Amino acid sequence: MPPPLLEVEHLTKTFAGLAALQDVSFELEAGGIYGLIGPNGAGKTTLLAVLAGALRPTSGRVHFAERDLAGATAFTAVRAGIVRTHQVPRPFRTLSVLDNVEVGLRFGRGQAGAKAAGAGDAIRETAGAEDAALRILERVGLAHHANAAAGTLSVGDQKRLELARALATRPSLLLCDEVCSGLTAPETESVLLLLREIRQAGTTILYVEHDLKAIMSICDRVIVMNLGQKLAEGTPAEVQRDPAVIEAYIGAKGAKGANAAGR
């Protein structure tokens, strides 16, 4: 049996003596979609930031693809294969949609990323990079906006651009931070379908989302956090039946409102 793709052991992150993460441990097997949920202040965004190299942990271990990445920079994490999307999209607003994706191609995992996108060894040539970027835009449904300035896109399309830029780096682990937040029901279904396709193509996904219905419909397993600690872990059905989860998270919002979770 192959080792886990990601092993997080006793991860702690403090700010001015306050623990945003406290002794968090879990594993992710390659090829799955994992949900990460919890009420406001649970530590979900902090956890993603640590995994993506945006924050250094105070203590603990992050072992990814047989490499120790605890405290690694964001650039190192991207080159290793961990890439994060943001809840609030952060495109280069004045660059075209196509150019935004090319940035991911050029600063991701290089030639291997180009081959995965279909451009082969031409990544070092402008035409090859454009071709690879267009293939990715077609994959996420944005090819018709290729020449538009990224800042002119709708919220839903900017979320897709976040995914396109991340995919351009050729991630092994995609950290998705509320990619469906603010989307309409049809847009949400479209993005969930895209996440399934990304997983089918071989990328493991750790997915933070406020919409429990979306999480439970797409994830193989769900990790629940509360007050910086891991509260529970299991299949969607197991998590929804867990008394501690019901009390700390779902119960706090009421059964009827359980599909809208805070951060």
C-alpha cells in the first residue's frame, strides 16, 4: 500500500500566544476529495495557509510526497505540487485571462506542467505557453474570455480563473478555499463537476466550503475542525451523525440551517 500523499502531524500555529491551530494531525491519500469544515474561527484558512507555505507553523510536521515541507515557502510548496486557490480571487487584474494562466505555467512545475497541459517541450516558447494556457482555459470553460482583462470577469468566472491558474502549475494537491462561495446554484453545480473532473485526472483535493450540501455531495471524507483542533474525521455520513459535530457545528446553526457554515 503506498504511503499517504500528505501527512500532517501535531501541527500548531500560534499568533501572539493564541493557538489558531493546536496539535492537528491527519492524512490524505492520493486521488481523493477531502472536505474541511468547521465554524467561524475553527482554523481552516490558517491550516490551508500553512500547507501552502504562506504561514510558517509554530511546531509540527508537514510531510508531502516523501518530503518535509514544514515551514517551506509558498514557492517551494508550488514546486513540490501543493497549490492553493483563494476565497476572494486574486488575479492579476490588468493582465488578460490568458496571461494569468501563463504565469502559472511559467512559475509552476515547468516542463512537466507544460506536458500535462498538452504543450510538450514548447513551454519555453511563447506560442507553446499560449497553447497550453488555452487548453487549460477550455478545460475550465473560460476560453471565450482568453483576451479579456481578468478584472472584468464576473465573480463566478474569477473563481474559475483561480482554478485555471492553479491547474497551470500542475498540482498534486489542490487546496480549494470556498470556490463556490457567492455563486448561484447552477454555477456551484458547474464548479463541483469541474472538481470531480480534476480529481479524475489524478489531482488530490482538500476542499474548504461553507456549503455543507456541496461538501457532503462531493467529498470522500470530511475533516471537522473547531477552535483550532481537529474535532472529527470520517465519511460524510459518519460526520453528520457524530454527536460532537452536531453539538459544536451543525447544532449551533440548527438542523435546517446546516447548509450554511461560517469560516
